[in-house]
Amino acid sequence: LGTLASDANIFRQATLGPKMKSAWEKAVQLDPKTVDARESLIQYYLQAPAIAGGSVDKAIEMANEIKKIKPSEGHRQLGNIYYREKKYAEAEKEFIAMTKVDATLTPGLANFYVLQKQYDKAFAISDEALKQNPDDMAATYQIGKLSALSGLQLDRGEAALKKYLGYQPKKNEPSHAGANMRLAQIMEKRGKKSEAKSLYQLALKGDATLKEAKEGLERVSK
């Protein structure tokens, strides 16, 4: 039903929206511990106009309810809401709290810092992970990605990505195509257009949907 509403025209969305909201509210009544329905309601509250029941305050209230059921997810939802509202200090506080409850969600905090261009804090997260486990390949990849995006620590970023390319990623881990794209971005920042071009092509051969790789290839091909 949610997909149908997103694909519908404005008139049908106006018709389906309240019905979906009622369905999610009923799901919460039937199962007070449901998280999925509460998350759907958060999205509804954030996207619907006030006249149709949209409300940031209601979204925050629902996220706090989720926090009672699943603390890490509640903090994540609150962080996303505050980020959407450009309340970045509050968002950071929630994302930090999220990682204290569930350390596996630390990449979410790192991504927040990347979006804020607070690269020093993002690097610090990966540095701490590598301090605990030098063979942490997720953190190794993050060092390369951060270097590619920020233009900082290029030597270290290049070495990290080359190390990652010698590793076979598990399901849901960054692909070799993605690593080649980040390595291409580092080469581009170094002014090595020929090497960057080859790496962008290699990345797109592995995953033709990589938008940043397509854009990079266009830049270095001029």
C-alpha cells in the first residue's frame, strides 16, 4: 500500500494517505510493540500537510515511543528527524546515543559527520575501530571513503582502499566496484586523470548504477 501511494498521483495520494495512517494506527493498537508501523507513522507525520495530520511534534513523540521498545532505533529516528529539521546539535546527540546502545550502528554516526563535513570526527570513529581491530575491513573502507570525499590523508586512503580490494566483501559490505570508485576519486584529486579514468571504468564495469563513478568518468574524460 505504501508503494502504491508513492507511485500514485496527487489526488490518489490525498485519498490513500488517511487510509494508510488509519491502518498504521490500528497496527499499533493491535501490537503496541510494533516498530515498523510506528516508523511508517513517523514518515507520514513528516510528509503530510498539517491539515492532514502532519506534525513534526507527533513524529518526535512517536520516535520517543520507539525508543522505549527498541532504544537504538528510537535514537536513530530522532536523529533523522532533527537532521531533517536542521537541528544538527540535537541530531548529533541522538546519533551518539544510538551508537552507545548498539555499536554496530556507528557507521550511521560517521555518515552524519561526513554530511556535516566534520571529517576529523568521522576519521576518529574509524581510527578507534582500527585501534580495537586492525583488520576491521569496514573501518578500513571508511578511511578510504573519507579520504576520497574530503581530500585529506590521501596516501592513507589509497593504501586502505588497496587493502580492501584484496579482501572479499561479505553480503551488505561495500563492493569492490565502490572501492574502485573511491580510489578513482583519490587519483582524480591527485591530478592523475589517466589512472582515475581506468578506475572509474572498472568501477562501472562492476556496477553500472554508480552515479558518482559516471560523473567522475565524465570529468576526467574531458
